[in-house]
Amino acid sequence: MIIGEIKRYFRDNSFIKVSRSMRETAIKAFSYREKVITEEGREPTINEIALHIEVDAETVVTAMESQSPPEYLYSKKSGTDTYLIDTVCYD
């Protein structure tokens, strides 16, 4: 019961709420991606992943992107003195 409460805490106290089904889809997609990279030495296409886990390509992209951490608007873009907010907000 305590382990369940700890898992729920981490699941419910993140910056962005992602549904359990979306997280499970992402896990399947990343798992298949790693398998192809390890066994075949190449990056699988989104369509290959979608066919393997039996969802549409848009769902694969959404699921995989949902697992990336949020970017802060006041962080500098790599290799420049430009902030991320300067590239998304304009007057």
C-alpha cells in the first residue's frame, strides 16, 4: 500500500498531467524503438512503431513527446545568448 501511495504521489505531482494510457503507449513505443536500435542498428520510423504497437502515428508522436520534460521560457537556447521566450513571444 505504501509503494502504491508513493507511485501515486510521483504520478500526480508533476508539472504536466499525462494520462496513464498515454504513458503506457509511450513506454511501448520507446521499448520497441530501443529493440530496433539494438537489434538492427537503425532508428525505426514513426509508422513502424505505430504498426508494431497498433496505434496511429499521431498517437505515437503525442505519447513520445509527452514524456519529455517541460522547457522553461527563461532558459537559454543551447549555444546562444537567446532565451526561449524570445523565440516564441514577439510583439
